[in-house]
Amino acid sequence: MVSPMWAVVVEMSTLKDVMTTEAFTISADASMVEAATGMAKGKLGSALIVQGSWLAGIITERDVLRAAASGEDLNGVKVKDWMTKDPITASPDTDTEEAAATMFTHGFRHLPVTEGNEILGVVSLRDVLSARIRRRSRS
């Protein structure tokens, strides 16, 4: 007896489908207060640190909290003192599952999305997990 061939079509989301394209960018020489203020105004969990058009780092709400807990005056503390330098990035065509695995493996929740040297946006762990939940609910 020949068993039927079953094809399963799985709609995979890529980062270009779920990323935030209006990423907040700030200079490495800005103060932590400036970074926190911009993140709060935009309701964002991260800021991309740029030098010209080059991605120099990333700072997240965790970094702001750690800086605040240090007891230093955040008006005088520079972003460059707390940022993650040369962050791991992903391309817009990266599958959301792969992006989630990268974030889990390396212990972070925000992943800059770039193409070559161009910053396209940022994706959060919440973004990629939401895409997975949406795919499951459609099945």
C-alpha cells in the first residue's frame, strides 16, 4: 500500500514582517537620561547607538535600570558607558524562529535589524513570540 504524500505548508514570518522600523537612535555621547527619556516617549525597550550611520551599540531598559541602581547621576553618565558595543544583528529576511533562538542563546531581548551597514529597525523577543502565537492560532 502506498501512503499518501502530505504536504504541510507552514507560513514562516521573517523579521521584516514583525520589526519596528521606527527605531530610536541616539549618540554614544548622550546621557543616560536622554536615552531613557527617548525610550519612554517612544514606548520602546531599546535604543540603537549610532556613530554617524554606523551601529555602535544598543542600550535597553535593563541597562538603564542597572545604571540607575549604580547610584551615579544619570545626567552625567554617558550611554557609551552602559551600552552593549557591536551588538549581534540580523537581516530582515531572518526567520522569527531563528531570531528568537539567537536572543535566547545570548540572553537578550532586542535585536537590531540591518542590511549591510544600513539600520532598518529593531525586533524584540515579544515581537517574534507574538508572530509564533499568531501562526499557531491560524493553524
